[in-house]
Amino acid sequence: MRPVTLPRKAYDFLVRHWILSAILLTFSAHWFLFLRVWGKDAGFLDDKGDMVGWVNWATLGLFLGSFAFALLKTAADKYNEQAKNNGHFVLERMLSGVNAVTAAKMHRFLGFIHANRGKVNVTVFREITQPKLQIDKLLENIQITLSEISGITRDDIALSIIYRFRPESAWDWLCTINTTHDMDLQTLVTKRGTAFRFLIDKNVPQLFYPDKRTAIAEKAYLPGSRDSTHSNVGSVLCQDISIGNGTKCVHAILCITTFGKQLCEDDDAAAISKIQNIVLQPFQIRLQLELSLLYMKEAMPSKCASCSAS
């Protein structure tokens, strides 16, 4: 977490005590008013109305201090406003991504209805439900969102999902974008030091290393040929997106890797939280919905299929 500095504490204190902030901003004006009205009586001005020696220096100090405080507060206000706008942008980008996938699905449904209206014996569920297509679109929009909020080009963001229906089954690729396979999937999930194996062994919901080099040092990520061309600079994020009520019916892991630039800094707690809770979580829910449909379509017996086979 980024440390809370003394200037930050001071700024937060002044935001809470706005009257004190107003006094500091206008202190030099109050000082000049005091000199004009009571300066001679207080001995701060001579008979000619000029400031005595030490008062000159005190006035200069007060003016510069008040001016510096005004500059710093303006800069801090601008930074806070920019951070607020960035947060709104991230939320808008995430909502736009999710809405784009939903709108595409709705158009596909409407097209199916138009093409099959009035027909009989249409196996609606199996024909209209295309979870793999939806998952492809969701990963694409996750990539777009992360690119826009981090400044990393889409070509340098790789995403993949692996899955299996039963614990004894072999893992398989469900969807990949920009991934390079230096080794086969079964090796990736069994070889110690890979992100997939680390997440599976630790039995944790998420693995997130903003600095991929830390993950490599902790045996949580195995660099590939593409990493070597970027000096292992980047981030790695793996999320368990399995579904099930008590017992998992679909085991699935989402992995996001960047090359050449990190998604955020190690100590930027606000950015880490934004990626985990604002960007990733809504997409995760949609991905799990599509995984549920995938299970129903591919792993559950179909009455219609039995009828057609008989």
C-alpha cells in the first residue's frame, strides 16, 4: 500500500476543517489590513507609515507562505478531481464493455427469433445458446477495458481461460487472446512455478502480481519466450472463475498477462482495488453465467438429442 505522507495528512485535515483552510488562504490579506488599521499603535509601522525592519521580513514570509499554500492546495484539488474523473472513466468503460456483450447477445437472439418464427421442432436452447462465443466477446472487452485504463496496447495484453467439467478430467483451453504456447496445457497446470499450478495448489480465488518479476521470484509465474523480449516486465493476474453450489460443476481459471508495462504499481492500493473490484468483478459474473450455460449445453443430457437418436 502507498504510504500516507505528512503532506497528505495535512491536506486531509484542512479539507475537514475548511474554515482553517480559508483563513490560511486569506491570511496575508488579513495581515495587511491589520497593519493599515493598527500598525502604528502596535509599533509595526514608523511615523511615516513604513514597516519597521523585522516586520518587512515577517510580511514577506507570510505572503510567500500564503501564496505557496494556495498553489499547493490548487494542485492537490486538481489531482483529486483528476483521480475522481479517472474513476468515473473506468466505471464507464467497464459498463460499456458489459453492455456491448449484452447488446450483441440480444441482437443474436432477435435474429434467431426472426429466422425461426412459425417453425416447429426447433431445438431453441442448443441452437441459440452460444456460451463460447459470448466468452470470446467478454475477454475481448476485458482486454479493451484494461488497455484504455492502463495505456497498454491491446497487443501486449494476453488473456486465456482453461476449464474442465470434472476434477478427474484433463484441462482444456476455452478461449485465448494473444497467448503464446511455449508448452502444452497439461504441462502448464502440472509444472511447478506456473501461474495455473500456483493457483490450483494454493486453492486461493486469485493471484495478482502487478510486477511479474515478483511472481517469477516467488515461483508463481513461469516466464515464456515473449517475456524475455520485454525483460519480464509486466503484470500477471489469475482468477478462479469456477462455478458450482457447494460442489464445482465447472472448474475454470482466467489468466491475464501484460508485456512491457505493468497494469499498476505494486504499492498503488487504489489502482489494485479498482482492477479487482470495479473492472474484473462484473466481467467475472458474466463469465460465470456463460460457463453455467456451457455446462448445461455440453455436460447435461439432452432430451431432444435422445429423441432424435431413437
